[in-house]
Amino acid sequence: MRPGISIQHSTLPSRTQGVVRCDIGAMIGFIVRDRWPAEASAGDFIELTVRRFSEVEDSPHRPLLDPATLRAAQSFFENGGDILHLFAVCIESLEDLRAPSANEGAFAPLFHQLRNREEIGLISVPAASYLRCEMSRTGVVRSEADPLYRVLLAHCREMINRFLIIDAPKGLHGELLSRWFEQLRKLDPHTAAFGAVYYPWLMRGDTLFPPSGAVMGMFARSEREHGVAGVGWPPANVPLNGATHTEVELDWGGAGEISESGINPIVVQPGRGAVVFGARTMSQDPAWVFVNSRRIVSMITEQLRRDNEWAVFEVNNRSLWKVMERDVLVRLEQFWRSGILSGDRPQAEYSVECSDATNPVALRDAGQLNVRVSLRPVSTTERILIDLRLGSSEP
């Protein structure tokens, strides 16, 4: 080797990122008009990001958080939650909840912030479960919280890797509960898979509270305990800490009927306490019935989007397509080895295509790159197609 010349052997830089987290929670509460901070306006909100409940108790903003949100935050950490974003929104009246919008009105600033918090994977609104329910002359049961749930479900679908945990309305049981749930799941069939309902409410001694905080903590604990495979682990058959019993004691027959209807029952077992015995979304689509199936696909879709953002400004040609296929296959093999994709060998139940067929001239002229991914999550019978679109019309 001539003096002055050195040779270094190196590999191509990694274009992939760390695995997307799905366990970080967000809770939304409300600040009514007579409790607004000085100089506040409708739509203003506070945000606390905490890793233990003592941080909430010590915060100067604690008096602004409604009791339901505070109790749910405590339950989240009692059940193994790690990171929690607490939001409290200033609302003028219940009218803000009856016709909410993600893009205008009192909730627009909050949704703008939620879009910026990509790390959030779980959402709940414990205080909404206290809102009034009414039955129409035709027998349809609706809650005043339903319009907000509808907007939040659409938001979860927009963000891809986000899931809404919904409490059954306070005091609603039996046939009335079933009627409410049926109309809620039909509000928008396209978003129903991004949420799940839990019943009944929990009790700690004589204190009654909605289960969403404890369930969200259970989700988070399960995912963290199982690592990369966490979202593939059904969030069920797990005791809930911080509860002595449930408001309504379900026998196995009643729990089975509730589960088959699509609501996730919580039962009390001797020696175990209150245990979640359901892992169903609100969807009636067979591909999205189970929470873990929906969340596996959501996490993988978000992971691939983040991994491949680098390609947006690259030359959209066959060389790039080959690189994209290779990189996506590498990531899918990681997920297959972790156990969240089916198949007895790599690529048996998943495939990737990035070619002329997925990138016609019209799509390229529009500045878009499209990768088609086919996969089958573990414990499901159907393959799911994901169209990963990067560029000017990226979702």
C-alpha cells in the first residue's frame, strides 16, 4: 500500500429505526367554564407528560384535572404503565362535546397537538363515560360522548398506530348497554377496528370508577413485558391491579354473551381479582375482530412508514424499488422472528412488491412511491394488504 493512502471497509448506513413503541398512553379530560385558568379561552389545554403518578400529584396543574382523569391516571401506573400524556381541554359547555371536530372548534388545538405526538399509541377519555345517555323513540340508545368517540376513532385511523379504549357509559347495563354499543360500532365501520369497549366499571372498596385507565396500563405492561412481540399478545386473561371487585358481577354465561357481542367483559375470579376476559375491537369485519390483529398491522404499517421516509426525495426508479423491497423484507423478517407474523419460514406468509405494477407512471408523476406488502398476523386466517405510499399524498 502506498504511503498516504488508507483503506476502510464499511457497511452501508442503516436506514431503519428502532421499533415503534405502542405502549405510551394519552388521557383526555375536560376543564369546564367556571374552572378555566385566568385568561384561558375555549380550546386551550394543558399537557402533562409523566412517568409516575406522584408527578401528577405534585404538579401545580393537578387542580385542573377532573377526578375521573386523575383516577384513571393512577390506575394506569398501578397496572404497569410507563409514560402517560395527560391533556385537559377548556370547553364552554357540553355543546363542545355534542359536535366536536378535529379541525375546528374547541378540540382543534388538541388534535393538532396529538398529531405531533407520534409516540402515543393508546388513548382514553375516562370523563366521557359520565356523560348522559338517552334512548330515542325507536329504542336507539346514545351517549353524549358518542360524537367525541367517533372523532377520536377517525383520528386513530388517521394516525395508524393509535388505539382508543372506551368505557361503557356509567349506569348502563343489560339490553340498554347492547343497544348503545350496536349503534356506536355502526357510526363508521371503517374506524370501528381502532377501538374497544370494556365493561363493567371497577370498584376499590366503595369507590366506583371506569376501567379504561387500568385497561390501558394492562395494555402497556403486556407490551413491554413481551418486547417486540408485545402488540401480538392478546390483552386479556390479565388481572387488573387496584380493584377489589366490579360494579356488576358477571358469571361465565353473562361474560360469554357480552364478549360475543363485541364488548370486552371484566370478571372477578377467586384468587385473581378483576380479570379482563376479552380482546375484541368494535369491528364486525372478520379480519379486524381481535385487538392484537389490528394493532400488529397498525404497528408494522407505522414502522415501515418511519423506516422509509428517507426515500421520499430519491429518484423513483427500479434501483430504488429494489432497495425498498430489500429493506422492507429485512424489517418483516425481524417481526416474523419475534413471533407476530405467521409462517414456518421467512417469507412463507408475507411478501413485498415494489415494481412497475405498484408504481405506474401516473403515480410517479404525482411524486409518489408505492410499496405493496402482504402479510398474515399471528393467530389470524387472512392475509392483510398494506399499500405503503410515500410522497406528496402520504397518509
